[in-house]
Amino acid sequence: MFRKSGIVGTRWMAQASLLAAMMVAGGKAFAQPPQLTILTEYSPSSSTYENGSDSGGGRVIGTGSDKVREIMARSGVAFTIAMQPWKRAYTAALEQPATCVYAATRLPERERLFRWIGPIDSGEWVLLGRADRHYALRTLDDARPLRIGTYNGDARDAYLRERGFNVDPAQNDLINPEKLLLGRIDLWAASLRRNSTVLAHHGWAGRIVPVLSFKKVDLYLACNHAMPDTLAARMNGAVDAMRRDGTMRTIERRYQAGSGAAPGR
């Protein structure tokens, strides 16, 4: 009887040890960050398709996309990147765990909505007008009597709406230059990099010109607020390392010829 009890006890201890080991292993596996769904919009040269299409069918590349891939690789996080219209992508990152969106403008009113990874880029908010029209704009307030074309749901649209400007939103930002040239709006609120070539790239140089730069902004990978602090810190650490070792600049030079496309929402 004693011997039997000893055998049972030994087996129980072995099973308990195995269970404990499984729990520890399972805990470690559970502690691994989930795969992130990363969303962006079509916005050359920050995010475009490798095959040159503007409607899908290729790998997502670009200055912002390549930086995000490197951040994920250095952080050891599994991920996917997909393109969606900006408003849908932004809402998904706001509402769905393990979801991020780029390139998002970091503003005080958005601060508590996301975990902010970056900055991954910077830009200027600019009012663009027709070259054949005279604009006497010294400050943003001087534009109050004018109709300003915006991209529905982006940061500039919200910024101008909240301040009482007369905005005319479009579902696609590239509709705005057409509206401007047709006289349906007076100005187009866009985001441009320094030394931007986007106007020349689209054939608008000489017809559409910068009229007023009204805000400098930093652009980020904005992740759902449920992201653990430790993961956000690891990803931001990767950004800092990329800036120190020159990776950020290397990626930007890779797309230098197409630099200046309007990044950031």
C-alpha cells in the first residue's frame, strides 16, 4: 500500500511538474505580442504599390512603408500592411485592437486616442492656390472668406472645421486640385514635405502654387490604445535607433526622386 501510494505520488508530482512547465511555456507564448494589422492610404511616395499601380495588386512600399517595416523587424513583431481609404483606416486603428495606421498627424486633440510610434516623417500644412490669381494672405485668418478644399476626415479638415473655416471636403484628396483649377474652391489645404516635387509630378507646376504655410507637423504610426506600454516602448526604441544609425535617412534617399508627395493625415 505504501509502495503504491509512493508510485501514485511520484506520478502526481511528475504530472504537476509537466503541467507547470506547460503553463510557463504557455505564458511565454501568450506574452508574445499579437500580429499587428497596419493600415495606410495610397499616398506616393510615403505609401504606394511596388508594381506602380494605384489600385492594388502589389507589395506596399514607400518611405513611410519601408520605415514601418524596419520598425517591425527590429521590434520582432509580426504584421501585415494593407491600403484603405484614410477615414476607414483611421477608424479601424481607433476602434480595433492590434491595429495601427500611418502616417497620422500627432495633434493635442488626438494625443490620448493612440499609442504614438515615431515620428516617422514630417511635413507642412500649406494652402495652395491658382497661379493666375492673387491672394493677399499673411495669416491663416486671412483665408476665412475663402472656400478651402479639404480631404474628408483628415487632420487638416478637422483643424479648419474646428476653427470655423469654410471647408469643402472631398472623398479623394486628388480631386481638390481639379476643383481648384475649375474655380469650385478658392484654396486647397494640403500637406507637403520641404522641397516638394508633388506639383511637378502631377503636372500642376506653374498652375497651382503654395500661398501660405500655416502649420508644421510630425507624422507617426498611430496604434490602437490597447497596445501594451512595453510594446510601444520597444517600437519607439527601434525608431530612435533607426534615427541614430542613419536608417531613416537611407530610406528617404531611396525615394528621393519622388519626394514631396503629400504625406500625413
